[in-house]
Amino acid sequence: MVVQGDRQEGPAGQRLEDSLIVRLVDTAGIGVPGHQVTWVVSIGGGSVLPETDTTDVDGFARTQWTLGAEPGANAVRAMIPGAAFVTFTAVGTGVDGGGGSTPSADRSTISADPIAIPAGTGSSTIMVTVRDDQGDPVEGASVSLEASGSDNTLTQPERATGPDGSTSGTLAGAAPGTITISATVNQSVQLAQTAEVTVTQAAGFAVDHFVFRLQPHDVHKGERFRVEAALAAKDGRLVPLSGILMYLGLFPEGSETPNNNLLAGNRFRETDNGVAVFDGLSVTKKGRYRFRGLSDQLPELGPHGPEPFLFSVTFEVK
């Protein structure tokens, strides 16, 4: 759960005043210590320090966030293996703080094109045009988007509104249904209008399982290597869905529990056209291991779903 640091605003390229804090709790609301939290910048190109933290005795983990160099939307994900991730958003402002006109909630508009997309493979462009009370475009305004439901991938606008008052993001739907998208301008003005996108079932082409497209191989201790995990349809075809966050667990041979402390490199990657590329990995101790791949965005394919776990071939670290 988010404790502190969401929806901040600050100068582009600068560290935000409030640190980002999450808390991991059990079903009774008691803090859970000793769990690794990985902080990943997903929008804006900024940085976090540290990139990895461990929950303290009360279940808290924290990091400091430096915004990207360009004004506009920024986002950071706090991810805990086996648990849902949470997202922090922020707005980087320019010298003038982002436009001189006051955005109008009623005169500004939001639209989706197309308004219907196939599940897993389609995407819709979400266009927001910010206007003031006179109907004139507002340049330099920051826009953040929110979408109903959880089975979708929402990409925030990469930049502030241009001279025509417009900026855009994208929506990809993983499950059939109707998704409602709303927009907030400069963190305070919520548009009166919303947009809707209908996600239709793409027959025979939904994500059915994960595969290791590039398996690990025998390496020396500390040697860097690369693996690739992919989204596959029931017939084995690649499902070219981008923005699905996948992560790896490192299992010593004979163990049913991962030991990710032995794994160096970023084990969290988003898919690009259906493929998550994990490069620069290395293992710090000799032995025999295998990887397990998971995604909290497709929980039915994870440890609590009906499908078998995705394990790689066993490889040796010499």
C-alpha cells in the first residue's frame, strides 16, 4: 500500500521533496518485514535511489525519486515478487510551472481512438485536449490518466500539452470488457468528460501461457547472460502485447524456494511485442539453477492460477 510520495509535483530533473514509501501488510493489517521491494521508473526517464530496498520491522520500504529531465508525467512502480505492484505518479514542471492559463474541467476533452480493441493485441490512443474557460488551448499542462479495472496496460502521456493543448497516452486491454478512462490536469483539475474503450475477445489469440523463448545456458560465476520470456497463445503463437511486467525467480536445484539474493541484474522487465528481455543477468554462487517466470498482471498464469509454473531448463554456474 502507498504511504507517502504519490502525486507530487516538482521541477523537471530535480529530486522530489517527499520520499516514496510503501508498506507491506498481511491480511490482519500487520507489517511484514524482510521482503524485497524493487523500484522501477516506468514513465519520464528519471531515477530512484535506492533501486532496491527491504521492508523494515514494520513493513515499510522507501526510496528517493529524481524526476526526468523533460516537463510532464512521471511514474515509478514499487514491486514485490508474488504481490501486486503499486504505482506512484508525479509531474515535472518547467520554469514557468506549466502554462499560464487555468485549465477548465468542462471545456477540456478526452477521446479514445479506436473505441474498440481486441484483447491482448489491440491498443487505443487516448487523446486529451486541455482548454481554459474561454475555450483556448492550454500549453504546458501535465495530464495523468486513470483507467477502471485491473486487466489493462495504461501508458501515461510522455510530455506536457503542446501549443494546441493536446497530449496523448495509450491503453491496451488484456481482458474483455468496457474500460473507462479519466484524466486529471496539473494534479488538481479532473475532467468532467471520460472516454470508454470496449475490449473484445480475440478468438484463439489470448495469452494462454508463458514460454522461455531464449533459455539460460551454462555460465561461469559472475558471467553475464541473457534470457527471454514470451507471452504465448494456446496454439503456441506469440501474443504481441507490450507493457506486461514479468519477473524471474532463481531456484537452486532441488529447492522449491527461490534465492534471488544470488541473482545480479534486473529481474523485472516489461514485454515489448510479447517478449520480455532479461539481459545483464549473472549468478554470484556456483551451482545448478533454474528460473521461474511470473507476471502479477496475469495472475491466472502465476502461482495461484490453474496453469503449471513456467520453469526454464536447468543450467550450471561453474
